Amino acid sequence: MLEAVLENMNHHGRIAACGMISEYNREEGRGVRNISRVISKRINIRGFIINDYWHMYPQFVEKVRSYIKEGKIVYVEDIADGLENAPAAFAGLFEGKNIGKQVVRVCDE
């Protein structure tokens, strides 16, 4: 996906990088064929983890909650039905099989 992003970035664009759980247990990382676009387009890529901004979490929740209610933010859930499917859903996180937030639905309530 990063290859497509780099092709479509504006000059002097910024990319925030986090997550990448599908890469955690890989013995060898995957390469990006067009990484030179970072130089030619003068792109900034900065990694972060949640601990960097944990102190701001209450403000984040307050703001995002209202954005979701107003439809300004729409998110995708990848739902696995049944507790018996939880192990496969969890393993799929490390293989990049889910799209969006992985959820295991254990009942219809």
C-alpha cells in the first residue's frame, strides 16, 4: 500500500506511520520499490506509537466521538462471527488479513 501512497503524495507531503502489526513476526521486512519518491517529492515520514501521545487521549476521545456522531469520521470493521473464530481473527492481524478494526462478535445484543 505504501507504494501506491508514495505515487500519489504531493510534494512536501507528510506521512504518519503507526501500527503495521502484520510485520511484527516477519523474519524479513518487505521492501518498497518506489522509495525514491520520498526524495524526489521531498516527503516526510514519521513513525509514532500511542505512548507518544497518551497524555492527549481524553481530548482525542471527546473530539473523535463527536466526529463519528456527525459522520465526519467513518470507520471500517472486519467482523468475525462467533468466539470459535476468535483465534483465526487474531492470527489474521499478524498476516494482514483484516481490513479496518478487527472485531469478534460473540452475540447479537
